[in-house]
Amino acid sequence: MQSSVPQSRMLALRERVDELEEEVRQLREQLVPPLTFPAEWRLTAVESSVLAFLFARSPHPMSKERVLAAVWGHCVDSPSEKMVDVVVSKLRVKLKDVGIVIDTHWGNGLALSPPSRALVAQSIGDRRALRMNLRSAFV
């Protein structure tokens, strides 16, 4: 069966899809910045993404739904919000020894406290985040 869509139109649509996919990739990178955490923390890729998202958004609490959308995206196969609970639980255990705490703000979501955010910033060498954290401590 022959397609009724002209070849030039198909090429233009494919090119537009490629542009939009790149735009989505860039937006996802802004939502979940590609951060490198210390190897001794032994974080999985998903744990790193969740921590990066919370770090980028702290001290503002993020709902499980927002964490889910930022880390896994809005796809048919995306896990349930329960998966966020599992990942955060594992993160809490792994980060406990380095003093990083993920707070639960009941009814609002999850966040890193300013001291925890400072510890993450220090661990990844983010001087800008450290300066912002110091400023917010005095406001």
C-alpha cells in the first residue's frame, strides 16, 4: 500500500520530530542536571537523577508526581509514585553516613534542607550553589 503523504512532507515531519526530541532532551537536562556525585556514595543512575532533581529544586519541596515526571518522563511505561518512595528510601540509607537528609514535607513533597544542599554542593564542587546556600542562610 502506497502512502498518500508526499516524500518531501515526510522528510519535513521527520526533521521537525528530530528538532522537538532535541528540545525535550535539553529541557530534561535543565530539570535534572547531569551531576557527578562521589563514587563512594554508590548511587545508581536513577538515584543520581532523583538527587540531582531535588538538589536543583531545593529548598522547594517537590511532589512525588513531579519527581516521577522529571526523572522518568511522561511515558506509558513510567513507574508509579511508589517507585519514588523506593528510590528515596534507598537514597536516605546511602546518604545518611555523609549527613545528607531528604526531608518529607507532608502534603507538599520532598526536599533537601539547606545544610544537606550545602553538603551536596560541596561534594560535587558547585561553588555557585554554595554561595546561594550561604546567602539564603542569612535572609
